Amino acid sequence: MWMILVPLALGAAEPAGAVASTVVNAPQARQPLAIGIHEPTLNGVRMWYRVAGRNRGVPVVYVAGGPGGNHFEFATIAGPSIERTQRMVYFDGRGIGRSERPASGDYRIATLVDDLEALRRHLGVPRIVVMGHSISGILALEYAARFPRSTAALVLVGGVWNLPSSCRERLDHLASFNPQ
């Protein structure tokens, strides 16, 4: 179902001249929104992201779920459909996928939101569409609340809205199979 909703939600992004492009796995492209792999240092941590798709409208920043998740599954399954009309930025934030795991161990929501804002500034765009997957739905909501003028639209994919409540529900469900 989310594959149907995502293109509809992305329609809120501002249209601009579309330019066809292909994905190139080149290390560190010169322009932050150039097709390919980028590894800038943001907030003191080396981050990894890949740009793909058409250069049309506001870039869609996919924020990988976690902990321990990455962009690969989403980019492989849903990405090609979205990339036909949108510029996608697949972002593996600190400690996720190919990004650095900081020695500080700082993974607070406020820090992750700061990282996402640093990415937006690095991209050189006034606004982004924030697409939060799984637990990164919380990050996407927090980003939109803190930076409403920088948020063109919000897309939540299989999101977790209330982590304590979700954990309790999951434990209750598992307990119904094995009461001990």
C-alpha cells in the first residue's frame, strides 16, 4: 500500500524542469545533488548518501530505519518507481549502513535531527521532502516539528510513532503465543 501512497504524497513537492539521469556509483561527486555516492562529514561524523532519479522539484531525503538498518531494501524495491519522477537522496545517518559510527555513541533524536538539517544545508536546498522509514518516522516527525520551513512534505513508511507503546504491543502479542 505504501508504494501507492508515496507517489501521491510526493506530488506535494514543487515541480521543476525534469532532467533524465542514471545512477552512477562514483565516489564523492562534486555537487551535493549530483547522481552517485557522497560521503561528507556532517556534525563531525562521516555520513553516506546516494543520489538517484530525476532532477525534479524538491529532493526527497529517505531516512533509513534502524537501529542497524540501511537504505538498500527500500531503494531496491520502491526506489525505481519514485526515481522516475523525483530526485532521491538515500541517507544512511550516523551509525546506520555505510555511515560512521561515532565514538561518542550520541544517537539522541535531537542529534539525529541536527544531522538531517546539516544534510539539507549541505545539499544547498531551502526545503526537502523527508521520508522516514520505520523508527526514522519519529526522526522525520521531529525534523518537521523543529524545521517546518525546511520541510516541503513528510512521508512516513511503516513508521513507529510511539516506541514504548509499540514495544508493549509487540510483547503482549508475543506473550499470547507463549505466556511463560
